[in-house]
Amino acid sequence: MERSVAGVLVHSGKVFIAKRGPDCSFSGCWEFPGGKVEAGESDEAALSREFVEEFGIAVTAKRLLGETVFPHRGKDRALAAWLIELGPGKEPQALEHMELDWATAGELDDREFVDSDRRLLPYVLPLLAP
């Protein structure tokens, strides 16, 4: 089964989310950023690579929060949510996304999320301030 990872970056009771760019599938939808795990790559390495490519920042995977399985192009795909930590010195830049935001738990309900990422909310919401 193919596997993807989503990085959950929490700061001051808010979570980092990104709106997919015009050249992506589900353009304009919000996501917990990440991407596909390449052959022979660990979840942690995939998160590190994806965040450098998409936001120009270094992150460290801290712990697996949970995962879900969803249908993608006729096959099941796993999506693992990882709590990540931002490296020192840089702020995320929108290199591939339309918009970046830090959202509260209440604001997540108002965003149009990719279905697979919406399934991760039970793992993310307990980490956010009420």
C-alpha cells in the first residue's frame, strides 16, 4: 500500500495548515502539509524532505499521532499524521501553496479540507487550545 505523511506543527494552540496550489490535485483545499513517502524512505525522512521543498524550513518528526486509510485512484493509500517541530531560524514560505495559516480548533471546521486530511482531525484537535 502506498503511504503519505502529514506534518502537524502546533504553536501557541494553533496548527499550521496550507492551501494547495493551482497545479495540485484538490487545488484550493486546505491540508496538513506533507507528501508521498518514496521507496526506501522513512516517514521522518519524507516529512523532512517535503517541508524543505514546500516551505523552505527544517522540521523534526517527534511522534506518530495516528493514521488513516483512504481510497486514491482506485487503490487504498495510508496517511500518517506526525507531530513535528520547527527547526530554528526560519518561518515557512509558500513555495508551492496558495496560502499558509495557523488555525485554531474552531477555525478548522470552517476550512475546506482534502478528505484524507479531514480524517486526521481526531488526532489533531486534542493538541489545540479550546
